[in-house]
Amino acid sequence: MLGPGVFAAQVERFEGATFVESLDRGPRVGLAEWLAGVLIETPSPRAVIGHGLGAVAALQLATARPDLIHGLMLIGIGTKARVPPRGGLVDSIVDASFADPTSATAQATRDALSEVDAAILEEAVHAWAALELEGRLEAVGQPTLLVAAGQDQLAPLDGAEALAGERARAGLAVLPSVGHAAPVEAPGAIDLLAAAFLARLELTLLGES
């Protein structure tokens, strides 16, 4: 939902990983179906780390095509998203996404979002908000880690807690001082969580082989 570059820090940290941007395709394309096409071309095993609408697509695909995904790390997702108030949509999204919307990082995100087609951005926001994700995680069998932010106004913490509670084996990590833009507000924390999750997943898969 935050446009190009949301995982810019992770691109440097996780060399060799496949990074994709989904927002510019718009929900009309069918993000889960599009993601399936990307994963088919990606060597197995596959761990998917998604943020916001990308996390929703990964969650949907994990149940529809479990053969394509071996582990999930879902950032900024809950049972229900909130639509920013109408008006300046870019400003509304940034204000709702950052603990400090006046920071230089927030301004850079504002600039990046301003480059996204306004119609696609609005469609993506409202399509995400229309989704009811309650009950979706209980159908997922893959190892899963949810990452929630205490200051997230788009996917509030209580929704992430409810989603994580649907599976006894789902992990939940909470970053209390950041907002929805956790990958850019707290890249170091996201890097550590991702590295730990991937290491545990690798051990799990080795034990199953």
C-alpha cells in the first residue's frame, strides 16, 4: 500500500531474494493469481514476506496453492483494514501509516505514492478495506509469523492479534513504536525478524526432508 520501495532496505539485506512490487498492478489484476505466476518461476522452497495488500495476497495464495508457499511472514495485516478519510488520499495514507508523519522517511514515501496512478491507489485502498480476513489464517498450514505495529492506523493491532489467535502455531511480533510503514520506519527490526523466521523455517524444512 505504500508504493515502490517499501522493502528498499531489505533489498540490500537479503541479497538473492526475489522482490516484487504489487501496487502498480492494481487489485483488478488479481494479486493472488499474479503472485502465483511469480512464485512458479522462483526456486523452491519459497518463503513469502508480504506487507499490507501484498500480505493479503500471500495469505490468500497460501490457502489456494499451498504447494507454492512454504512459509509466510505477514506485515501490517489484520482481520479488517481501515480506509483513510476521503480528501488527499496520499496524505491520508501517509498520516495513517507513520508514527511520525513529518519525518523525512514519511516525506519520501509521500513522494513515492504521488507517482502512483491515483485511480489505482484509491481502488487498492478500498479493495483492501472491503476484505474480511477473519477466519483466513486458521486454514493456513504453513509456518506463519505476523508482524504488527502498535501505531498502525490502517491495520490496527487488535486485528492482527485476532488474526494470529486463529492458529496456535502462528507467531506474532509487535513493534510498539512504529506505524503501518514498519519496513521503512524500523528496517533493522524487520530484517532481524525476517532473518530469524527464515532460519527457523529452514530448520523446519530440513527436519521434514
